[in-house]
Amino acid sequence: MPNTSITKEALAGALKALLTNQPLSKISIKDITDYCGISRNTFYYHFQDKYELINWIFFSDMNEHVASFADPDKLPETFVDVCKTLYAHRKFYMACFQYTGQNSLYECMRDFYVNLWTQNLEHTYQKYQLSIKKDELCLTARMKTHALLGMLSEWVQNGMHDDYMIYFKQMRIILERETVPVRTFQKKAKTKSA
């Protein structure tokens, strides 16, 4: 493992350990660096702040545990796997989701999913040889992202109980049903009536 990875893992381990005893808002960069015996300069070489460290932990967890995490074609099914991974590490993620400001995990996930939905929609519309205006594409990607993250936020606020997986699985089915653009169904309906 390269030195950079070892250092990042050490910082991640320190933050996770500190979160077992105190809220995220009370943990400073000094606390993290003191815990793992690393200088503050070393921390800032790798991360801008503790929130960027949290986002790095999130992406590392997802890349390790969710095989199709960044695959726009598998986005609906992957979201359930993301939630399962969040649930498996729920104490850490519950603490991280408490912060909702700039550079927060929620904001990071929002940007990631908007980008992923945009790619998913572009690919789907091209596949069915349909066109969509850029502003409609962006708006649709944002709406789908807010729907996913709205359910995720509700789940976090209610304590991240495992019974929510039922809703996430239902969402996946609904989202998969929506992957074929509506205009394709309209074309089929016109063909049948002709």
C-alpha cells in the first residue's frame, strides 16, 4: 500500500474512533492528527478539512463494497447496495449526516448522483434515439437525485433502521421502470392504434 493510502487510512481510522465518543462538531483536525500521531500539515496535504475526509471514506467504502457504484446504467439497483453499505456502517454515517452544510456528505452525494443521473439519462435517450433538451436533462437529473436523497435523509432522521430497505427496493423497481423514456411508450401506443 502506498504511503498516501496508509496516511489516509490512518486519518480515517482516527476520525471513526473519535466519533464513537464525541459528535462530529466537537472533533477538530488537531484531535484527528493527535490521535494518529500525524502533523496537521500532513492532514492538509491530503484533505482540505474533516468533511473532505468523510467524503473520501464514503467513496472508499462504496468502491470497495458496491461493485457498480459509479455505473450510470445500473444506478437504480446500485442505490439499494449503497444504502446497505451505509447501514452496515450506520454509527459512523449517522454521525456524518448530522452536518448538512458546505462540503457535507449529503452535498457530496447530491453532486455525485446528479452527475450519474445525467449520464444515465443521456445514455437512455440515445439508446432509444430520442432527444432531450439540456435544461430538461439537468432538471430531470436533479429531480431524481432529490427523490433518492430525500428518502435517504428521511431514513437517516428515523435512525437508519433496516426496515427501510423495503422502501429502497420499491424505489429501485420504480426507477428501473422509468428508465425507458415516456415518449417510447407514446410511440408504441401510436403504432398500435394505427
